[in-house]
Amino acid sequence: MPSRFLVQPNGKLARFSTIVDNFTHYDLSEEEAYEVCLDNMGRLDARAKVARGLARGLDAEFGWNECLETIRICHGEKELASVLKEILGSADEASENEESGAKCPEKFRETDG
């Protein structure tokens, strides 16, 4: 999946997919982002991809604000508001996540059946 990691305003990493033009993961630590990458690439490539995301920082050329604008253009204001509510509103809920601090937007979570 063509995607990139970027730094969120809270300093954690988010994965933005250029296929769905939306975030597929957010609130990731560096190690969690690395684990996500391992699904599609080898260890060295995964480390390099995460490192590029960290190096870009919050104000990268294609960073947080550009991703939000892409969501708004492709999916509309309602989806953008939903994404912002889920991601930015998630800070208080991060400790409640059963698996880790990492989050995956509801629409991208796998369901049974």
C-alpha cells in the first residue's frame, strides 16, 4: 500500500494512505509504526520508511495539514471533521486501547465475519 508516515501534532506518528486518501493508523510510537510496515516490507525498508516520517517532522512539505486538506478535497468536510474528532480526540483514550497506544480508524479495522 503506498503510504507515508508523518508526525501528528501530539508528536506520535500517523500513516497516511495515498490509495484511500486517508489515515489508516494513528497515535503510533516509532516501534509500532515499524511493526505496521513489516506487513508489507522487510526490516531495513521498514526502519527507513519510519525514519523518513520522523525526519519530516510536523511541518513537512507533505505533512499533517496537507493530509487533512487531501481528506477534505477527496472525502468532504464531514469526513475531515470525523477524522479530526477521532484522531485529535483520541489523546485521552489512548490508554484505554486494549492492544497498545496505536489506533486504527474504525472504518479500517478488520471485523469478524
